[in-house]
Amino acid sequence: MQIEDKIRASLMDAFAPERLEVVNESHRHAGHAGDDGSGESHFRVAIRAPAFAGQSRLARHRAVHAALGPEIMGRIHALALEIEG
């Protein structure tokens, strides 16, 4: 299973979002720092879920990182987040 699919599955399980977009942007960073050549190093996630309502930006980011866990977070270099509650 590709990292993109693992990100999507983990966030669906953790938050049951109303909206979820996972975009692999690794191709835009080829040759830059953090590019490991796998084509799975840089991702952008847009998510909207009621679970984030009332949380600070920092709490939302921490919740996403926790849901992805060390296995996924340890395999990617960059994760851009757009989170709505």
C-alpha cells in the first residue's frame, strides 16, 4: 500500500471526515532536501471533520500527526495541513 493510501485510511478511521484530500506533491520537490527518491516524501492534506471543532490549530495538527503515527510520519519529509472543524 502506498503512503498516500495509508494517510487516507488512517485519517478516515480516526476522524470520519466530511472532506478529505490527500495530494502527493513529491514530484514538485525532486532533488530538494528531503527527497529520498521514493516519490512519496511530500504530501498536502485538506481535511474537514467535526472532531476538530473548538480545537486550536496546534491541537488539530497534533491530532493528525498522532492519527498518522510514527510509521507514516517517519517515512515522509513534509506534510502540509489545511484543517477545518
